[in-house]
Amino acid sequence: MLDHRNLKGRTAVITGAGGVLCSGFAKDLASAGARVAVLDIRPDAAEQVAAEIKASGGEALAVACDVLDAASLERAKAAVNAAFGPCGILINGAGGNSPLGTTTKDTLEPADLTEKAEGLQTFFDLDAKGIEFVFNLNFLGTLLTTQCFAKEMLGREGTCILNISSMNAYRPLTRIPAYSGAKAAVSNFTQFMAVHFADVGIRVNAIAPGFFSTNQNKTLLFKEDGSLTPRSEKILGHTPLGRFGKPEDLTGALLFLCDERYSAFITGVILPVDGGFSAFSGV
């Protein structure tokens, strides 16, 4: 039988852990016996996840943290160390998109510039500050968090870092150039860190989720009546397994990559969990 006894008692730090997918990571690791630090910029969301873990018999600590603020990260580390000891598993899950880095149409047409419709946002309307925010949140937030927590992981047995990339890193989606570019940076950075930290014993990998239904993308995927949007129909038409992912679909990849009993020789890998989306050419 598979078990993850190696994870019992280890300190796992998860950023963005108040969200749908990363709260699932927190609960999965707690179920495996890890002590979980639930970091999120939204204190109420972090507290709720930590309370659910503790109600199920796990160990969890909610910590308010801004991954773009080095001082906030240091305060979070001090709180985690005081409660659970130094980090052994770091999951860089904080991320997201911004409407300011998003176009409203898949492709540009000449009339979009000469007869611009109300509410239309073309490539030429993309806001530099909005794109900067998306890159900072996804890439710089991963870098700063790793700088903060990885020093105490050096040379310790079984330490690992797991970044959260995306299918957009493999194939840029229409309309969201900032998010696609930022996640491509996360994948590239994962490979850089895997090499950079190899001699000090830290394995670094990433999970690249496909299309999961979350609070963040709910309005993109579903109409008000619960039926699929045209964009959702395109997505499912290119997903061989024919459905959106569920948080529990990530559990196996998470535990596999965090537990060196199963993945001691795996580092620098970006693992798609996408229902086959990346394998389908559309033909």
C-alpha cells in the first residue's frame, strides 16, 4: 500500500493557501501528517482553512502574508518557526491574473481600432501596471518566498519546493498574455532552481494544472444559469478526458512530488495535470 509516513511531522508552508486549489494542498498534506502553515494575503481565508484542518485532527497555523513584501514574509517565517519549526516543504501557490492584462477578444480585427466598441480591450489597451502586477504576483512572489524560506532548508534531508505553474506556460491561451507569460516564467524558474539547489539537497518541481473550476475563473467558465460559456466549450473540446479538474485530482501529484520515497530522483520537472489538454493538437 502507498503511504506517506515520510511527511509526518514535517513543516509545510503553502502560499495562496486560502484559495481553492492551494487549500486542497494544505488539507492533503495535513492528512499525511504534516504540520501546515496556511499563508494567504486574506487573513479570514487562511483562518478558515486552518480551522477546517484542525477540526479534522490535523495541525495547521493561519498566517497573514503578502508574498510581494519581504518584511511580511519574514514575519510569517518567524511565526511558522515558533509554532512548527523550520520549513521542510515549500509550496509557492500564490498567483493570479488581472483584467488589466487581459484582452476581451481572442484575435484582433482592423475594425477593433477604427470602430472601437464600448468595453473592448485590445492588445494595444493592455495596461503596463496591470501586466507588471501579474508578473510580480506569480513570478516575483515565488522568488521572494523562496529566498525567505529556502535558507533554512539547505542541507536538510527530504526538503523540497513545489511551484504552481499552469497549462498556459506550455500553450499561451488567447486573451491572457500576462498570466501565460508569468506562468512560463515560473516553469523556467523551477528548472533554474532545480539545478541551483541540487548540491544543497533541495528538490524543486512544479505542477501545471489544466482547467479547474475555481472561484477565480467561475464567471469565465459558466454562465449565470450554470451552463457552459463558449470558452468553456472550447476548453472541454480540447480536453480528451472531457471535464474540468477537481482539487482532488491534484492530490496524487502533490504527495508524489513532496515525498522522496517516491520521487527522490525527480527534480526540475513540470508535471501537467490537465486531462490530456497538452497532448491534444485539436485534430
